[in-house]
Amino acid sequence: MRFARLAAAVTLAMHFGMVQVATAQRTTPVKLVIPTYGQLDLVIDAWNHGLGKPFDFVCDAPLADNFEQLARVKVGTHCWTSPSFAHVQQTADRAPKTIACLNYDFEHWSHTPQAEQDDVVGTSRAIRAFCDQRHWRAAIGPMYRDALRLAKPLAPYYDIYLVQCQKYQKDERRAETVRYLREVADAVHGVNPKCLVGCQLGTLDQYGDGTAGSGVKAATALYEQTKDFIQIYGVWWPPDGETLIKLLKAMDASPAKPAAAKPSPSPSRVIER
């Protein structure tokens, strides 16, 4: 049985190119979302066997609290994702002991209570207090249209500020997106220099030009053009986990950014305690 498991691990390593991953260059954290469907086994096994890094963050699905799948991930900080802080407060006793970060998926939709949408600053202040009490980090993933407007007001309350920009990574929008993300980073760091500023990459072809492989190509291009100042990247991949693996391997193969631009893997005041 032990030999069979070893053989399976070797096969998996060969399949995902783990020899290359072992000498990976990536030093920028990734925030991986574990969905409730798709190629879960494929992605989780690849992540646990080299694609994931100790300084990465791994989240449950925004609307699922799928902690049982999150528990299978052995590399990185576990995060609880929710679009509703009210839901988090009401179900806090369900959070696994491995959770060390709250990821607030603030959006203009029915899943974020209207009261929280109307007062996101007050909600964020409450989230900070909630996380400090538990010695957790606090993260938020604002929509692209909100990211710059909310950057300064929300920066004091978060350790991670990650913009949802996968729809804007296409060739025709990329230069504009890079400029916008620089503005967001400057605004956040002007208030909270220790906050990691990031963007979410999309692996599906709808985030490219629609042709096969274009999503990963566009995501890789945005990564290359922002890695000198972006400090964390979000990835969302269902149902095709193979595209996520291609993106992470491309990020691993990319030359490291200058040492002066490397983020600290322990940025938050929570961790410094």
C-alpha cells in the first residue's frame, strides 16, 4: 500500500511538472478559492504537492461555507469567505479552528445585506474589530468599479485589498487596468502601507478573446505587467482546474520581480502581535 501511494505521488509530480515547481520563482502570494464543483481533486492535489506556497491564502467558496473541501488543502492560510458580515457573525461558532483570515466578498448584489452596502466603512470597522478579537487577518475583494473610490476609506481596516479585475485583463483593456491598479495601490498604501494590494485573475477563455487558452494567456500577461507592484493575486477556476494549474505553473516559471518590490509574507498588524 505504501509503495502504491509513493508511486501515485511520483506520477502526480511528473504530470504537473513538480520538478520545475520545486525550483519555483514565485514569491508573490496567491489567494486561491476552493469552489464546490469542477476538478477539485486535480487542483487540490496539485496545490498540496508543490503549486501552493506557505505564504498563500486559500478560501472557501463565497456562498457555500464548504469547509470540508477547504480542510483538504494543507498549504497556505485558511480563509473564510462571505459576502455578508451578518452571516459571519451569526455563524461564527461554525468556523474551523484552522481559519485565520476573514475574506469579505463585498458586492452590489442580494447576498450582501443592503445595510452593509449602505455603510461599508462602518461594516469594515466592525470586521476589523471582529478579526482582531480572534487574531485573524481581514481581507476584502471589492468590485473593479468600487476599488479606487473605496481604497482610502477602507484601507485602515484591511490586511488585504484585492480588486476583482478578471473581466478587464483582456488585451484591449489591459493597459487601462494596469494604470487603474497602480492608482488603487497608491491610494491604499497612502493610508495603510502594510496592506497587501492585489487583483483577481481569470483563467477561463471568456476572460481572454474566447479562443482556447486565451484566458490563461491574458491572465499571465496581466500578471507580468503588474508583478512589480501588485502584492497578491486571486484566482478563480471552475469547472476547468487544468487552466488554473497552467496559470500557476506560468507564474512559477516567470522571473522573480526585483527584491525591493517583494511583499512581506506577514504584512498585518494581527500577525505582528
